[in-house]
Amino acid sequence: MTSMGKTRRMMSVGMIGAALTLTLAAPARAGETPAAATDRNAAGWELTPTGTDARFRGLAPVDRRTAWAAGSKGTVLRTTDGGRSWRDVSPPGAGELEFRDVEAFDARRAVVLAIGEGEASRVLRTEDGGATWTESFRNTDPRAFYDCMTFFDRRHGLAMSDPVDGKYRILSTRDGGRSWEVLPNAGMPDALPGEAGFAASGQCLVSAGSRDVWLATGGGATARVLHSADRGLTWTATVSPVPAGDPARGVFGLAFRDRTHGIAVGGDYRKDQPSPRAGAVTGDGGRTWRVSATPPPAYRSGVVWLPHSGNAALAVGPTGTDLTTDGGRTWRTVDTGSYDTVDCTADGSCWAAGEKGRIARLSVRKGGPGTP
């Protein structure tokens, strides 16, 4: 691609991110619901026909046309036409597995993580768009329970397990998920009593750049964020202001737009419990965290930065979607639909997924209702 072509492409993608931010951020009129305001402003989630009732907590969009989703009952879906149709590419015989994370490299190559105690935790990989799958890791330690997975590039990735022998266990691959090894835990801080990760959105382990990775926790006396700058060999732990102190509370999702600026979301996933201080931000790579001045109003499990938009991000949960335009300091609800996870691509497309087969794209139309 010529330098002029690259410049035009960057401008186009940047305009998409700006349009999403501006349309979602416009305030509601008096008496108007956030969803109605989103519709009036010509931006919002558009559900796509998946043909399943599986719950999707794993989501990996590649670009505006291609995306993968992984969920309950061993279900894996793939679209190559922007969500107009989804193909069931589930691994044969996987109906008893709970897929909670998926990482995709393109329309043909993807890695999925199944969670659970002992051998229920597995990693499978496809190189032909889901036509065939190869199991590349099966956990044989009954004490381990893998929650999330992340990749730095097409070759290097990590998966994390709840604490074993008092420390989080980290699994590493250097060949795109074809093989895995457990990393030594000498550089891992001790876990707190009752502390664990949450396999709620595929975002309890996230990376930015070629070496930095963060791990979100809850369940213990405090909710912490652990950071490694060497691909999981050594870690430091920092207390977050998101409430914990209960197995249902803590940090559920993380997003970093670079190695310094990050957002944490969470709360209490129980429907009858409030979730105060459900959002926090960092500007120093996770060394310190401060609570959002106006946090999301309820439990949120997934979060993502809007592409090429500066300080805008979306957070999702069972009761709605919230938008921030100031880097996570203040949030406003823009949709009341139920979603568990959310992700965006470099070319400006954003996707969300959740219960009852729900997978949606964030859409910006050229005009609001009534515009020809």
C-alpha cells in the first residue's frame, strides 16, 4: 500500500471512531431513554442472527467482516460477512465444554479456551476456519481452573489459571497456540485467601504491546490487578478501588489502549446486589488505580477502548452498555441490552456478545430515523 493509501485508510478509520464517539455521546432529550437517544443519534447495537441460544462470553472480531464467538455447550461461531450470517464451526464432541475465551488471528486461524476444574480446562486450535480442530492443551491438575487467555502477537500468548499452591498459574505458547508450557511461578506474588479470576468475558487477562500483560482478580479481601512486563515471568500486584471481599465481587474485565492507560470494570455479578465503584482507571500501567468519578451504575463484565477515538471506551454487562469519553473517569448508559463481552478492531468495528445467542455490531447510520 502506498503512503498516500495508508494515510487515507488511517483517516477513514479515525473518522469511524470519531463518529461512534460523537453519536453515542450526544445527550438524551428530556424524558428520552438512553436507547432512544442512541437510536436518534444513529448509532447503536444491531443484533445479528446467530440461530443459537448459547451464551457467548468469548469474542474475537478480526475486522469489519470477520469475527469469532465462543460460548456455552461447546459452541463456536464464525462470520465472514460482517455478521449477516454465522457459521457453526464448533469442535466435534465439545458439547459438554464451556468456552469462555477465543483469540483469532484471521478468518482461518483461532484458538479457544474451555474452562473448568481439571480436564475441563482445555485449549483447541483451528487453522482452516473451524473445519477441523486440534486439542493443544488439556489440564491434568485437578487443582487448576483456567479462566482467560491473551496473545501478544500471532505466536506468543498466555493463559491463566486460578491459584495453585497459593499462586496464579500461567500457561505460555510461543507457536500460536500449537503447544503450551506452564511457566515457573517464582516471580508470581502470593494470592490472597479466596482470591481468583473471573471467566466472565475473556478479559481477566489482557495484553498491550509485545510484552505487557495484566491479570484481574476478585473474591479476596481486595480486588487486585497484577502486571507483568516480561510476558508473564515476573509480576507485581496492585490493589484496585473496585470492591471485593466476597466470591462474587471484584475486577471482571480490563482494557489497555497502550502500556500505560487502562480501565478496570467489575462489581458484584449477583442480580440483587449493588455494585458501587464498578469502574477504575490507571495512567501509569497499573501501578496505581483511582475509582471513576461517575462509575458504571451496575456490574460490568467487559470493557474496550473505541478505536482511534482518544479517550472513549465502552463497558457492557447484563443490564446495559455504558460509554466514557474521558478515559474512564465518568460513564453514561447508552443501551439497556444484555451483553457479557465487547471488543473492537483496528479498522473501526465494534462487537458485543452475551446470553441467548446475542451477538451485535455497533452501527453508525448516515442519518437518524426518518432520514432518506
